[in-house]
Amino acid sequence: MRTIGRLLLLPAPGALCAGIALTAGLVDFSASTPPGRLEQRLATFALNRSIEHHAPKATDPLARSPTAVAAGLALFRTMPAFGASRSEEEVRQLVAALRRLPRLSPEERQMLARERLSLLKAA
């Protein structure tokens, strides 16, 4: 019983030291300094584990659909908002369009630029 009690108390000094370091401001959490390698690795690891655990397991039926990309580009003309203002299908269409943007042909880029310019003139 004593051994179990000692094992349970073993992390307490470390947690106490970490709490003192954090509350004393010894750790810089400001956004003005770039994160170190360890912080980047820990954040990337935590993000990937969180996504792996919480992301839906279903595949996206709209990922390669040209009509979904076109509909997503239509949504992209305005400021896209993710949340209650968009349906799940609209969000999927927008994501499909954003994933397609890096592979747009020069003609498609010109078409989008012309459409965007006409929207700005109309406003």
C-alpha cells in the first residue's frame, strides 16, 4: 500500500514545479516569438491525434465532383464562413474548391479574375 501511495505522489513535485514556472511567467507563450522545434512538434502531434480521434470517418462524396468544385467556387466569391451559416454540403463544396485552387489552369484563373472584377464593379 505504501508503494502505491509513493507512486501516486511521485508526479506531484513535477506538477508543482511546472505550475510555478507557468504562473511566474517563465515560459513565453506570446505570439510575437516564433515557437521552438519542440513546441512545433508537440503542437503538430497534438493536432494530428485530435483530428484522428475527432474527425468523421466517412469519406467525402463531393471531393472530386466538378459540380461541387463549381458550387464551392461560387461560394468562394464571398467571404466564406464555416459554421451555422453554411450547410454541410456547402462547406464540402467550398473545401473541394479550395483544394482545387492550386491546380487551376491559367484559363480558369483568368475566368475567376474576370468574375471577381465584375463583382467588385457591381458592388
